[in-house]
Amino acid sequence: MNAKLTRTANVKVKLEPGAHMPSYAHPTDIGADVKAWRTWLVQGDGTEHEIASLADCVRLNLLGIDCAKVKIDTGVHVTPQDGYYIELVPNSRLAKSPFMYANSFGVIDPTYTGSMRVILNVVNMLTPADLANFLPGKVVGQLIIRERIPAAFEQVDELEATERGDGGFGSTEQRANAESAVQKIARAYTIATMKQP
């Protein structure tokens, strides 16, 4: 059973005419759904075409208009209470589409008061129906409110030694593979030694 949530963080919201208030689909959801207010298809040369219906998507497709990106304006402006900030993140439905967030997720600084926008990169072949999933009124992401904890950066001459050290970019797996190779060589040597008279 989910514990009842007792803490809330106040968020002031300004909406453009016709924009949608962020809302939770379920009481226990972490992210509040945010919907598109205006949507544009962006060609490879930067030319933009606003789309408001499936008919627009079909028309552009029939005209052979290429789609490199999709630009979405939510028409939502937010200011969280002191000590908090907001992240705009993709929802799971995006994984089933030929799109991905251009910047993975967006950090909305507390002092930013402009409309929140989303840029989608096209990563696969798409159809007018795919494009229609991000028309005005469709859910295009989720807002997650987080506590802001400023970091106190301290310069030092050296960092404490750790087992990992400066290994990165798959170094753990590489080290494991190297150790496995060494173990195989040692085992083969042991077997060969045991076979000697």
C-alpha cells in the first residue's frame, strides 16, 4: 500500500490562452503530465510548419516535406516555491515513437519564467500518425519538482584514492573482461602443468 503523501511544494503557473494546466494522471504519480499547446514540424533546413491536426500531418507528408525535428511549445510558465526547481522529462510513451528529446531532459531554473518548450529529434522513419501523437492537447512530457541543494565547491590538490580511480567509459566491464582472460590463461597453464609427467 502506498503511503499517503503529506508534503507539497507550491508552483505558480501562468497559462497561455488555450494551454493546459499540468496534472497528475494518478494521485501517486511522480510526474505531472504536460501537454502540447502549439506544435511545429521543422525541416532539415530549419523551415518550420505549424501543425494542428492529423490533416496537417498527412498534407505535409503527401507534399514530401522532410521532418528533422518537432518543436513543441507547452504554453506553460512556472515558478516553484523557494528551494525547489523543476525538470521536464519524457514519458514512457516516447520510447515507442521515432522521436527522442533533443537534450534528454530539461532543467527549468527557478528564475526562468518563459514558456516551457520541447524539441524532439527524429531518429527513425515516421508516419503522419506518429507526428499526430504530439499535436496540441497531447501529453509531451512530465514535470517533476525537485529540491534544490546548492553545492559548495572546494578545490583540493588530490582526491582520495579509490578502487575505481580514473576509470570510466566502460572501464569496469573492460577490467572484468581482462581479469577473466587472465583467469583463463592461468587455468590453461595449470591444466597443462598437471598433464606433464
